[in-house]
Amino acid sequence: MARDAAGWKRRNRHPAIATPLADKLAFAARTPILAFMSVNLVLVLNGPNLNLLGSREPEIYGHDTLDSIAAALEDQALALGIEIDLRQSNHEGHLVDWLHEAGARRCLAVILNAGAFTHTSVALHDAIKAITVPVIEVHLSNPHAREAFRHHSFISSVARGTICGFGAGSYALALDAAARLRQ
Ligand code: CA2
């Protein structure tokens, strides 16, 4: 436990201020008023190969890069009074960890493009089921209009809703949907 120069146990003096983030979250969850509050933060999670956006297959995924999508979402989020945090990983476990983080932080929503893990990942299905934060599934393309192996999603049945087929616009529509979740 952290102590200052005088040897005080800082956690006991200022439980919600002087402790690390995990302690603050645990404190908030134990505190009746704070336990029901959600933060105005939307995590925008992107799965494998989406870091390559804009470089290949523009006829399917469009010309936008993940950076240009992030910039447009930042502007939209500012106008909506929402904070966003866009992340990408090629590793399934990172996405699972970030979903858990969204749950612990009581985010407003998660916007999730799980890429090809959409069609394979029981782990992501279980992680979404394990959190109360609404997850909005997005896809740039319309997987239902593509190869048969893209027709099943392990995400859809546990997502609040799915938006697909509008290119970068799918993310913009998802952020609008997230904003409407605020009470
Ligand atoms: O349409 C989508 O957003 C997808 O989630 C994209 C995934 C695909 O496996 C899903 O079926 C639908 C693939 C992302 C790969 O992105 C690339 C971008 C440029 C070049 C190569 C891959």
C-alpha cells in the first residue's frame, strides 16, 4: 500500500484519489451511488488485419485507414460529448482483455470490429457475455453478402446490435447508436 513521507496510509486518507486505477474502480463498485454510474467512454476495438486498412482490397473495405477512421470518430465524439479510445490488435487475448477492461470501467459502450475472429471466437463471445457493457458489432463490409464462412458471427448473438456494410460509415453509425444508449 502507498505511503507518503509521513508514513500515512494514503489509501485510508483519500480512498478515491490517491490509489491506483484498479483500487479506484473497486472502490467505485463498492460505493452504492457510484456503482450505477457509467463513464462517458466508448472503446472502439479492432481485430486482426484491420491495421492494413487502406493498403489493400479497397473494393471491399474502402480507402479509409484506421487512422482516418479514428480521426473522423474523434470529431464525431467531440460533437456528441463522448470520449473514445480506438485500439487495434492482431491477438485475440488482447481483445478479450480490453472487453474485460470496458466492463470494469463501466464504459458507455464498446464498438467492436472483431475482424476474422467474428467468425471463429468463442472466447470473444464469452467475454461479451461476461460484461454488462453493451457491445455494438461493426463491419466495414457486409459479411452476409460474402463467402459462406463469413455468414456466422460468434459476436451477433451477444451484441446489443450489429451494423455492417457501410464502410467507415459503419463506425459512425455505431457511435451514434452508442450515444443513444445514454439516459
Ligand atoms: O468487413 C469487416 O469489417 C470485417 O470484419 C473485416 C475482416 C473480415 O474477416 C470480416 O469477415 C469482415 C477482415 C479485415 C481484414 O482487413 C484487411 C484490410 C486491408 C487488407 C487486408 C485485410
